Amino acid sequence: EDQVTQSPEALRLQEGESSSLNCSYTVSGLRGLFWYRQDPGKGPEFLFTLYSAGEEKEKERLKATLTKKESFLHITAPKPEDSATYLCAVYSSASKIIFGSGTRLSIRP
Amino acid sequence: GAVVSQHPSRVICKSGTSVKIECRSLDFQATTMFWYRQFPKKSLMLMATSNEGSKATYEQGVEKDKFLINHASLTLSTLTVTSAHPEDSSFYICSAVAGPGNTIYFGEGSWLTVV
């Protein structure tokens, strides 16, 4: 059964304190793994798509990596404006999209 | 980047009436769109997959006669909540697949309140 699990459920960091969010997945044929940022009351904002193990992508303070079983979203020297819920999703070869439950990230000034 | 637009962003309707939410891909064609429902502080729950020119595929537990989905063109999918009840009040979000990279972009969501 296709499944996506994100951890931790919530993460509180001090401004400048780097950390990583995890997304573990099992899927029958991966067409893409996505990371999104969602602010309260808004639709998810696209961050990255990863397609194959070993792939890495970066955008400002964020870096996403992918293995055959999991993806990490590394956040370097975060700022309070990085506070949001980060969602991971996989798009399967069966044209199904499965979301993780998200990680609520809070950055204290 | 690709843009997906949802309309309306907020709607209030009376119990028993129907309401339509539109999802448009503004700068790309989308043969596949998805509709989700999201409860407060919860992740997105996939309701159905909408393919242009064919019937939508509904997830288990989603009433297809209550949540009518139409994907009549490559840039527009609609979700109609029929005979709405207060328990249908929620945040509804659509997304569209932009090929050939299969990146999935989301709309801003629509808040539905049934009174």
C-alpha cells in the first residue's frame, strides 16, 4: 500500500538553528516526490520536485534530497518567516498522489 | 512558475443549496487535476482525480453524487457540492499536473461555509 510518513509532527527551532524534516515513503512506482510549504488558510506553495534517488535541489535556505525510501528537507539558518507547515507528497505511477501529514515548523526569533 | 487559480476563495451558502468551485490552470494545460478537502490543522485529503474528457475517479468514502466533478477542458475543472449541509463546510483545494515534468501545482483554496 502506498504510504507517506512525515516526521517530526512539529518542530520548534531558534532562529539560525539548522535542522531537517523527514519524509519516508513506500510507493509502487515513483513519478515524483514533492515538497510544499503551506501557510494557515492558504493552498500549498510548491517548493521542489525530486524524481530519482540521489537527486538534490536547493532554494534559498532549503535543500531537498531523495533516496529510494525517504526524502529530507534541510533548512539552514532558518528565519521566523520560514515558519509554516511543510508537506511532502508522492505521485505514483498509478497516477495517485499521496500526502504526508505534514511537519509544523516554528522558528523563534 | 505555473499558476492554478481557484474561485471563489470564500463562499457561504444555505443548507440544501448547491455551490460550484472552479479550478483553472492559467498558463498550462492540465489533463489531470485533483480535488482535496482539508480540515483545520490536518493534511490534505484527496477526494477525487479529475481527467479531462472522462469521469472523475473518487476516493473511497467520497460520495460522487454529492461532490460532482467536471473536467470539461484542459484548463478547467469544477467541483459542485450538491445539497450542501453544515458538515460539508471545509477548505477545498485543487491541484493540476503540469507536464512533462509532472510537477503538481495547487490553487489557493476555497473556504466553504454552509449555514
